[in-house]
Amino acid sequence: MKSSGLKYYTIAYLIFLYAPIILLPVFAFNDNKIIAFPLKCGMTKPFGAPFGHR
Amino acid sequence: MWKKAFQIATACAKLRSTKSMAGGQLTMSGGAAPARFSQTEAFKGLRLISPTLLYCLIVMAAPLLTVVLYAFMTDTVSETGQKIVAWPLTFENMVTVWTGKVYQTIMARSLMVSMLVTLATVLLAFPVAYYVSFYVPAHRKSLWLFLITIPFWTSYVVRVFLWKVILGYNGVINSGLLSTGIISEPLQAINYNVGALVMTLAHAYAPFAILPIFVVLEKIDRSLLEAGQDLGESRIMTFLRVTLPLSVPGIIAAVLIVFIPTVGDYVTPDLIGGGKLPMIANMIEVQMLKQNNRALGSAIAVSAMLIVAAVSIIFVLLNRRYLKGASR
């Protein structure tokens, strides 16, 4: 089918659209001063912050 | 338009009053003109729309008129030492804006960036809209449109900031490539430049390009494509000679919807450009809020509005051939 190329392009475009959104929850679990890889996993700290736990 | 609606309403009211007079119901002859006007349908119509009309005037026209008025006034310091916008109407600020090198450079950059963004957004969006319209089964189309719009449920600022996270000096791409050992130093070609600006804005305005093009593609009569191929055209030639010309109204809508707001975009140059690539909105912000030069800021805003309007009108006029065909 001729549409397969278009289909892959559309999926690639959707990945481009979702790229920042996918990173949002990933960096929610990051406990580093700067937003960068590798992640320093401190899951509890960022999630505690809104509730006053520091 | 208002005038026409008013005329029609008045004509209707006249017709009614002559009818009722003929029926002998209306005995009142003469009377004060204002009292008679308050009985007409035109008056009733105006009374009906007046709350919304007033709301529109206050919310939309008043700020715009204020900016236009400020653009021709001058910034001075009052007796109490506060910066105010003073009366004598002059072209001073407009001349400053139109002759100043800084303003010309920044306006040119804004136009260049938003033209590149428009080009990138529309070119990238067209195949997506085409795929969803022509190849996705009818019952799945709304699901695909839904998938396209989900990323835009978060705040615009959050999305722009996340692009900074991806493309920045310490960003995801750089730190990812560094940790895998592909590069030894962070790439600088992907951050704080026009390319990064264009990419972020092309992402932010994607649905505004996809949706109008999709709507137009949906309206194309599929039998025209069949006819094109029956008459011996190849698929590509059918696309170029039938689908593409018929989709031009949607492309024009997409271009205008993307181009007009991106010229005045403020957050992206600030975050992605790192303050090094100010666009016209950043300039307006500096003059209006930081320097408190509201007259000069308004002059920049009015000039930018005029330039954007001129570019948009020229673009539409260049393509009016296709728009005429669409309205028939």
C-alpha cells in the first residue's frame, strides 16, 4: 500500500509532538538542581515539595 | 454590515406599521420622533444586541484604540517624577521606530523567524492532515485528531520550557549524547539559535496548521480524484492538479493562523533564545514595562501590527485565484 510511508511519517510526527510531554513525568522523578540526564532518583522529594516536605 | 442590518430592520418596521395602519389598529398619528423610534423593531434589535456590542467595544476596541492613540503621543516625566504619556499628538515615536536600526533589525528577525516557522509548520503538517483525511478509516479519524491535540493540553509555557530542557546546553540531547560517549563536548548548534526557536514554535503551533488543512481535505469530493485517475493522470499528478489546488484555502488559513501570532510571540524567544534573540514582542515588553515608555512601546506595537497586516494581505491577494474557486 502506498500509504505506509505516510503512516510512518505521521507516527514520527506524533513522536515529535509528544516528545516534551513524555519528558514531563520523567523529570518529575528527578531530584537534581539542573534538568539533565543521568537522573538522580529522589522520587519522594519533588513530590513532597508541594505539600511542604523539604 | 451594521448599517445594512439596521436598514433591513428599519424597513421591516416600516412595513409592519403601514400594515397595522391599514388594519385600522394604529390610531396614533404623529408624536415625538424618539418615542416612535423606541417602538420600532430596529430599536428592539439594537437593544437586544447592545450588551454584547458594548462588551465587544470595551474589551476589544478600547485597548486597541488606546494603543493606537498612545503610539502618536509622547513619553514625558510628570511634575511628581512619574513617567506619563503626554498629549501633543506627534509622529515622533513612529519616526523613531521606522528609522531606528535596532527596531528594523528586530522586526526583520521577527518576520524571518515567523516565516520560517510558518513554512516548517505547514510543510510538516500537510502530510499528517493528508494521511488522516485520506488513509485513516472514517471511524478512526476522530481518534487520530484526538491524538494530535492531546500534547496541547498542557500550558504553552510548560511546553516551551520542555523544549529548552531538550535542546539546551545541559539538555536531554546533549547530556544523553555525552553519557553515551558519542560526543565529548555539548553541542552548541542545537541551542539558543534561530533553529531552536523555529523548532519550538513549529511544535507549539502544529494543531493550528493540521486542523484547517484537514477540514479542507475532508471537503474534497473523492470522485474528482477518481475522475483524474480515470482520465489518465498518475497519482502524483492528480495530487498536484486536483488535491493541492483544492486544499489551498486550508493552507492559506493555516499560514495566517500560524504567521500572525508567531510574529508577536514573547515566551519562546525569551526562554529558547536565552535573551540573545529578542523578537518584536520582547522589545515591546522592554519599552512598555521595564523602561516604562508606553508611547514608544505602543508605536512599536502599532508598527508591528501594520507590517503583519500588510504581509498577510499581500499573501492572501497573491493566492486569491484559489480562494475564488473555493467559494463557488
